[in-house]
Amino acid sequence: MKTLIRVINRNLKLFFKDKGMFFSALITPMILLVLYATFLAKVYRDSFASALPDGFTIPDKLLDGTVASQLISALLAVSCVTVSFCANLLMIQDKANGSICDFTVTPVKRSVIASGYYVASAVSTLIVTFSALAVCLIYLAAVGWYMTFTDVLLVMLDVFLLTLFGTALSSCVNFFLNTNGQASAVGTIVSAGYGFLCGAYMPIASFGEGLQHVLSFLPGTYGTCLVKRHMMRGVFAEMSNIGFPDEVLGEIKKSIDADLYFFGSEVREWTMFAILAGSVALFTGLFILLHVLSKKNKKA
């Protein structure tokens, strides 16, 4: 345990010492929030208002709160994974500069080295994602707050699990990378594509039926749905209070992926949590196993 703590401390110090790595990870969600609020808020607002049935009106504050909640949900769902890839660059840098060789010639177990990278990356990413969450909640309070204390706690749990998922996934992917150029290429691909695959940028309900079935097998889809459900639960409750019929609310939830369906069957919230937590355990175990197997292959 002492060895693991030393490895984690070493990785954390190197991460925060590299100002470029740290600030690029920290500022990315903030830039996205500014861009979303500046360019996409009006588009979402007009789209949501035009989609309401004839005769339905919604107060401006509730409309702004709905749009802000949806935008923030997308930002957090994407940032928890994309920031993880940025925070996990230290493992690749150690390969590129040869530092990993210093580890492998010591009596330190490969599983300890892998755990050290994973925990340090998770802690670094959690600092960034929870900082982003705090800024997002301040923004939401300024435009239209409808969340309860329980909702906030659930969103924090969602962000925590999504960050661990992003860390585990990026650890497995980055294990096969050896240069900073490869890391940059993979980071660009993930940043560009993940938001669409998890339903953050465009609701999965807007895709074709075949693609919906494919995306329903991806864990990130359920993580995004959880954030949306908890961020927008107060908004939906307020809509119900002002007279929105359950049928209309159901269609709204379905259209923005607050409700998800797996081959026609609605996925329950506890099932989403189980899928996300199981994916974290699966990819974390796979990452440690890859390190252990790499040692055996070298001996052979």
C-alpha cells in the first residue's frame, strides 16, 4: 500500500507540475460552457419552444432553465470522458521519455504501477470535472434553478461514475499508445466523436432505429441519460405543476433522452447505474490485466 501511495503521489505531482497539461484539462469544460451558452442556447431555446404543442406556453425562466439544464448535461457527460484522456497523458509521456523503464526494473509490481496511473488520473480528472460542475451550477442558478438538494447529490454521483468510466476507458486505450503524437490523434478523435456516440450533442431519439439499437449497447449512453434525468428532474416537475399533461412530458423526456429504451423496453434508472458501475469495474480490471500480461509477454 505504501508503494502504491508513493506512485500515486509521484503521478499527481507530475500532472500538476506540467502547467500545460493541467490548465488544458481544466479550461476545456469552461470554454465549452461559454460556447454552449453563447451559440447553442438560443438554438436549443427556439427548438424546444417550437416543439411544444399548440396552446402550450411556458414561462421564460422555466424555458431558460430547461435549455441550461440540457446544455449542462451534455457538457458534463462529454467532459468527464474527454478530460480523462487529457489527464491520462502522463502514462504515455513516461513511455515516450523512457521513465516507464525505471519502473519495470524495480521490484514494484505491474499491478501497482497500473493502479498508480489509474488512481492519479481519476483524482486529477475528478478535480477538473467537479470544478466544472460547480461553475455549471452557478450558471444554472443565474438563469433558472429548479433542482433539489437530492438532485444535486445525484448529479454529483453521475459525474463521479462517469469520470471513473472515462478514466478506465482512457487507461485501456492509452495503454497501446507510445508517443505524444498518437495520444494527440486519439484525443482529437474522442473529443470529436464521443459527444455524438453518447447522445450528448444530438439525442439518440433523433437517430435512425438501427443506430439507436447500436448506441444502446454503449455504457456512455446511459451515463449521459442519468445526468440529463437528474439535472432536469426539477424542470419536469415544474412543467407538471403548471399543467403539462403526462403524455406531453413523456414525449419531451423521450425526445431528449431523459428516458431510454433498449429494443423497445424502457431502461430503469437502477439498471443504468448498474451498467455504468459494471463498465467501470470491467475496464479497470482490463487495464490492470493488460499491465500484468505485458510483463509475462516480455519474460516469454
